[in-house]
Amino acid sequence: MFCLTSLSEPDRINLKCDPEKAIALREEYNCVLPGWHMNKSMWNTVVLDGTVSNNIISEWIDHSYDEVVKKLPKKDKITLGIS
């Protein structure tokens, strides 16, 4: 799991993040908060309020995906075609 959203609050997403980067993003962007109902050292909640460009949010989503993939067992990466 690398991205979560709520049907009742679709203006927010939770993204997995490198712990150091998570803190840096929270300090730089007001719309980035500690992960709601998640491990706050590795998850951020991003409020999609228009203050951050879609390109940056896409980069954060890619980073979240990469954080999950890098911890997958090798056989799972092979099964998924990820090197």
C-alpha cells in the first residue's frame, strides 16, 4: 500500500515517505501533515488544496510507490516485473 484516500474526504491522500523527507515536506508545505491514522514517521497526509502543483504531488506519489517497492522481497519484484 502506497497511497490511501477517503471517499468522504477525497481532498486528502496519505502517502508513504522516507522519514527524513517526511519531516522536510511538513516543514516546507503547510498542506503536508503527519499521516492521519498512520505511522507518522513514515506517512504524510497531503491536503489537496491547490497550493502544490499536480506535478509535485505526482512526484510524491511516485516516491511513495518507490518506498514500498524497495522493501518488497526479490521474488515479489520478479513476479511483478520490477527490477
